[in-house]
Amino acid sequence: PALDSSHSLDTARATMRETFGYPDFRPGQDEVIAAVLGGRDVLAVMPTGAGKSMCYQLPALVREGLTVVVSPLIALMRDQVAQLRTNGVAAGALNSANDQEENDRVRDALRTGALQLLYISPERLVNNGTAEWLARSGARLLAIDEAHCVSQWGHDFRPEYAALGDVRRRLGDIQTIALTATADIATRGDIAGQLFTQEPTTFVHGFDRPNLYLAMEPRTDRSRQILRFLEKHRGESGIVYCASRKATETLAQTLSDKGVTALAYHAGIESQERSRRQDRFLREDGIVMVATVAFGMGIDKPDVRFVVHAALPKSIEAYYQEIGRAGRDGAPADTLTLYGLEDIRLRRTQIEESNASDEQKRIERQRLDALVSLCEAPQCRRQTLLSYFGESAEPCGHCDLCLGGVTRFDATIEAQKILSAIARTGERFGAEHIVAILVGEESEQVRRHGHHGLKTFGVGKDRPKQAWRSLMRQIYAAGLVQIAIDDHGRWRITERGDAVLRGRERITLRSDVLESGKSGKGTKE
Ligand code: ADP
Ligand code: ZN
């Protein structure tokens, strides 16, 4: 029977204070822990540093029985076990790095029921008989760390993780909590489908970084735009991300010529020099690091005041991670992303020319579309960003879109044209097909499906394809359509889209981004 979870949450809080010395839960931890204590299967999506481990460690401490923790990184596993032991928790690990003595100790502790937490590598856990043996040892909760590794759609697929759904059944379908820091909605659905037999209680928490100002603009003159931005940040430390090593060198030079203390940083710089530059950035104030994305990981400088992307980041996840390096001290920090059609074209070419499977390429294309939708978002940028992570929010009031500076028009008619093309083709087609119908292009596919006979065929002749693509990304960002990730990127109309299609609601979209599309005319995008 489920315990009274508010009562047991108090117990958990007291145990946390006693064992770890933390005065209170971090945002999000309490709801997840309460759900676990209430006996539910849980999928928790929380950013790095949010304190995900506590979400299964505390239930392991306050309840009877063994908690089995699957974690892909042996080094992290060792750290956690050592830390838990220091705090007096009965924890152990089974992985290939153990010596025989350690293995025997862990097995003894398991036999006598003395162990509270067992960390185990997925390779070990999927071994014949291991799950059954752990079930007999009283396993009660399965915690799966870095759960996005089960999904081919995630960015870190690990084949060993694919067997974990089966392992869970072999453990006797025990209660399971899956945790990850990076799961867009598609990846999340995949995790839930693979690891759980029933829909888990899902928590998405804490992706908002309210102290970050968000802005994106089309790139017209890179150096001028960045210099103008830097004028607002004299004497402050920040990072400017570039797409290539060469670009970091040339931009650092240009900025230096204008009196900015700028240093280039990329993996091609000799390592001693690289760490010298990194040290300067950490120690001195007012250094602008002009870097590739190689810079930043593991760098803990709380007072980075700005992050600029001189080119489109790789994905929304990458964007979020990279801007997240600013303002860790919680004080206001500024971000700016410059994007151009060349960036989009380049990324698309990289995707097409990669060795990835067709399935993977399609996912990457959709990721890119989502990112471009963020660039052209018709309303609050933070709302669009957070909705990508499955979090809902009110307009933030301090992004470029909330504060104006873009031009808009009543696009209800345009949206209705798109939506009606989607509806009349049975919500079974992707963006390019819809665009072809709108502009009245008799493509091979259009003819094959007889779509040149539709009433909507050619209703969008007045605008170039590029403008329609932008409008489609915007209505996607505004939540009028959903893109099915699992079957050919089909566009489906949401409830809100239906309201616009039927004229019950009007929609305002941006016109400024339609014009910038002109330069892309005649190019394949
Ligand atoms: P994540 O896995 O989400 O990246 P961790 O579980 O590694 O995060 O936790 C990050 C750090 O925060 C750890 O040092 C952990 O001990 C600490 N921590 C966790 N919960 C709390 C809390 N409630 N109060 C203070 N520190 C906490
Ligand atoms: Zn906003």
C-alpha cells in the first residue's frame, strides 16, 4: 500500500539533513521524491547539477530493500559510492573496474541484505542471471541514470541500454525511476516506451534560467553586430562561440584591433598555450574568449556575463547548454545568437553527408527545424525554448521578442492556407510537400498523390517558398502544428491550429524574418 507521501517526504527531508547535511530540497527534488515514495514509476528530466541522484538515494535510505542504480560511467559511479560511504550509507558497485576482493565484499553485503544502494554498469546488469539474482536479493527500486542513452533519437545512444526494458521485467517489474538531463519531447517518449510498460509519472523541471536575457538576430555584419553588443559589456567576461577554428582566429583578431581583450580558443592550439588562455579567462576580468564549442565544458566560472553565438549552434540542446555558461552566479547575464541562411544550409549539408542512418538523418533534420523555429519564434523566446523541453511558461518580459524590436503582421490568412493544405492532404505529409502545394509546384510527389487538383494548390503563389518555410516554422513554434517524429515528419494540426483554421482565433507572426529569406532564393534548403 502507498504510504502517505507528505509524511514520508518529511522523513526524507530529515534523513537528507542528517546524512548529507543539506538544509532543504532543491527545486523539483521534492515532487520527484514524493512520487517515488508514493510507489510510482517516474521519469525525471532535470538539468545537470539539479541534484538528480538525491531523487533515488533518499528513497533508498528511508525505505527497506535494495535500490539498483544503472549508470554508464564507471568513474562517476566510483565517486558516488565513495561519497555515499563517507556519509555512512551502505553503497557498493559492481563493474569491470572492481578487483576480486571488492566484488566479494559487495556480494556478501547483498547476501546479508546489508546493502542499500548497488551501482551497476549496464553491461553487468544485462548479463545472464544477474537481474534474477538481484531480484532474489530484495531489489525494490531500479534507478536508471542518463536514461536518454536508451534512445536512438538522443545524442548518446548506448546499445547496452537497449536491453534495460527487458532487465526491468526480469527484475520482476519493480518500481523504476529514469533520470536524464537532456530529453526533448521525442526522446522522452522513446524513453518511456522502452523502459516502462505503463506511462510513467513524468517531471520536467528547472530548465528556465530567468537571469539570462535571450536574443537572436539574422547575421548581417558579424563583426559590427558583435562589437555593438560588446559595447554594453565593457570590462566583463564572456564567451563568443564560432563555428570553426579559423573563424575564432579571425574574429579574435578583429576584436583585438578594436581594443577588446579577446583570445582565440580551439582544440588546434598547442595545449600549454590553451591552458594559459583558459587560466587568464578564469582569473582576469574582462576577457572575451572567442572559441569553438571545445571551450566551456567543465569550466566553472560563475561570473561569465555574456555568451554570443556568432553562428547558429548545433541544436537547441547545444544552445541551451552553451548559453547556460553565462550567469551561473544568478546575476543578470546577456546572450545573443546570430544566424544566417548559410548556417542552416551548412548544417543541412553536414546532416545529408554524414554516415548516419536515414532514420537518424531525419531526426537531425527535425532537430535543425526546431532550432530554426526558435530563431524565428513569433512570440516569447523563452516560452518557445522551454516548450521544446516540455516546460510551459508565461511570456518572460525580458527577451528580445517580449521587448519588441521585431515586426509582425496578422498572419491568420497565411496560417489558414498552410493549415488547410495540411488538413486536405490528411495530415500525412512533411513540410516540403506542403510548401510545394502552396506555391503550386507540380513536383513528382504532388502529381503522384493528385494534389495538384486540390483547392489549396497554388494559393500561396504570392510568396516565395522561403517565406512559406519560415511561416511554417513560425506556426510550429507557436504550437499550431506538431511534427510527428516517429513517422516521416508529418505535420499534424493541434487544437490551437484547429481554432485558427476555423477562424475562432487569430495569429500574429513575424514579417522581418520573411524578408531576410530573400537572400536564400534559388538555393536548395
Ligand atoms: P545531477 O545528477 O542532477 O547533475 P547531482 O545529483 O550530481 O546532480 O547533484 C549535484 C550536486 O548537488 C551534488 O554535489 C549533490 O550532492 C548536490 N545536492 C543534491 N541535492 C542537494 C540539496 N538538496 N541541497 C544542496 N546540495 C544538493
Ligand atoms: Zn520573452
